[in-house]
Amino acid sequence: MNKIALVTGASAGIGEACALKLAENGFDLIIAGRRKKNLDNLAGKIKDTHKTEVLSLCLDVRNFEEVEKTIDSLPSEWKNIDLLVNNAGLAVGVSPIEQGVVDDWDRMIDTNVKGLLYVTRCISPLMAERKKGLIVNISSIAGKEAYPGGNVYCGTKHAVEAITKGMRIDLLPHNIRVSSIAPGMVETEFSIVRFKGDEDKAEKVYEGFEPLKAEDIADSLLFIATRPEHVSINDILIMPSAQASARDVNRK
């Protein structure tokens, strides 16, 4: 059987691109997400184009009982997961802290931090038993800087950065490598979600320069995933050429 990768948040954007890139390069895929129709479409594309095996898991990473039950119920041949990509995440709202919407805060914390922890808690013991594995957490430039209106989102991604470092230490005795990819501005559904469906506001985020594409992040993931086992790429910060920091963008 091929190596097995599990990608969360695979129903769109970076997660979908990562799943396709891994399938193209011979991985069998477990794709997880909340939108069943999108997962079914992606599974069909993987099977038709790349001829690798694919298993769809329709789940919400914010629900630990659901995550635990789903992972425990995996067929035995799918439990030998070689690569976990903790991609599920989102930003919601741009309110300053004194006007913050608590529901937005909860969604970001529950998905970006607790969801990553829940999935890792269920998958890492399977890797530890086999004394091998690779976990890649999708972070953000927001995990390395802060910017106006980013308060809680930046906080969640700073948490991902710290958790990644802690995971790397804890899992070292089990020969499990842990990596982080921190993208700058990537044109996906990200801004549409952040602006709660306002496509005009979302489009303005990427005006006047060429942002990263989801495929660029997938290429970085593939580089990490294809290094020999004695090599660990701990951290990748990847930006569009027109972006120097979270706030500095050269727009034409």
C-alpha cells in the first residue's frame, strides 16, 4: 500500500490543493472536512486523475467526540497514517478587540487551536506505536506577527506555532517529525469567510498584486513530505513576492 496522508479542511482551498498534490505523488488520501459534496467531488477527482485510494471523512474538527469516534472507526488498513496535515482553520471578522464578536472568537479558537489538538491527539498515538510519522501544521504569517483587526486570529496562529514546537519536543522519542508552514496572503475562500460572505471586500484584499495560490502551499508541503527521514523541515514561511510582512504589500 502507498503511504497514507490525512488532510483536514480538505473540502476547499489549501487543503484541497494539498490532497491533490499528495495524490499526484503517490499518497493514498484520507480527506476530512465538513462539506460532504465538496469531499465527494475531490474524492472523485483523485480517483479519476491519480488512481490512488481515497477515503472521505465528513466531520467537524471542533467536536472531539466526533473526531475520536471517526478515527477509532477507521478500517485497520487506513490507520497506518504516515502524514497528518492539520490544515482546518479560518479567520472570522476584523473587529477591534473592544468590539469583538464572541461567537467569532469561539469559532476561531475551536477550529484553529482545539481542532488541531483534537485531531493530533487521535492520530499521534497511532504514529507513536509505529515509531514513525510526520505532522505538518498549517500556520500563518499571523502566527509570527500581529496586525489591526487580527487580534484573536493572530492569537490562534501564535498558539499553533507554540503548540508545534511543543509537539516536536514531546514526539521526538517516537521518531515523529513535526513541521509548520506559515503562508502569507493566499487567494482562497479565506477572505470570503473572514468578511462573512462579502465578496467585494474579499476581492479587495488581493487587488494590485499577485497573491500566493493554494498550489504554492501544496508544493511546500510536498517538499517537507518527501525529505528523507533523517531530515526535518521545522518551519517554512512563504510569502508572495509583493508582500514583505503581514501589513506591507506592494500594490500597483
